[in-house]
Amino acid sequence: MSSVEDHMNPRMVMRDSKASVLELAKLMVDWSIGSVAITDEENNKKVIGILTERDIVKSIAKGVPPDGITAGSLMSSPIRSIRKEQPIEEAARLMIRNKVRHLLVEDPAAVSAHNKVIGIITTTDLARYLKKRMKETTIASAVREDDEKAKEQQQPEQRESSSEMLLSEVWELYF
């Protein structure tokens, strides 16, 4: 069974809660990321929230200029987390249940409470996992298939079509 650690992104970008939203929006564009973990002002290691592209767009749509607000005033908090050894399916359930698109990944064996966060897992990571799993299932099914040639040629196309539909449904669910 795949664990959260197998699919998380260990390169999580973190910034202080006093950082300007405009600065973080530019950072997201430059680094091609969709979120930044926000840390407390006193100890830059403790994650206290998350700022996402979606948060910024909603704020701008309400007429709030991004250069006039800080990450701490716009971030989503508290941020949900999951332990690294949990199955990836549990991450999906947590996201659906809590209506979130990002989970911090924690290592319970970490010495310091501030250093327990070892990465982030997002709905994009889940979609990649689902796509890979569906491909593997399709290949395994094709290998086991002993039916006549006509049936072998039609079924992979049908499986691929249903896999694409399932992937599409997952994307609609999260986005």
C-alpha cells in the first residue's frame, strides 16, 4: 500500500506571516507552486497556516490590493496534517472530509515539535497517484487477459476510457 511519504513533496516553501501577499504571489509564479506554508514570526519553523493561489484570487476579487496585506491576515488556519506513514487513501479522505486541498506531512519520530513537518501533499499529488495506479491496473489487466485478439484490442481502450472518466471525476471533486 502506498504511503503519504511516497507521494508528498518534501520541498515545501515556507515564509513568515509578515510577508506581503504580493511578494508571495510573485514567488508562487516564479517557482510554479500553488501554495506557501506560513510560519510564526518568532520561530520560523512552526507552520501556522497556508496561503494558496486561491486565497489570493478571492482576496483580489473582493477588491483587496495584494501589496497592502500580509500572509498572516489572509492565510488559511489551522492547517490540517497527516502522518507520513498513513496510506495515501487516508490523505484523500481527510481532504474530502475537511474540504481542503493541502495537508502538511508530519514525522511523529521527529525530536522537535517544530521540525515534525517534513513536506506537503496536495490534490495534485493525489491525482498523479491515481493516474499512475490506473495505468498499472490497466497494464496488469491486459497481461492477464487471455481472450481472443479482438477482445484484447477493445478492452484496453474501454478501460482507458473509464480510467480517464474516473480521473476527470477526481479533478472535479477537488477543483
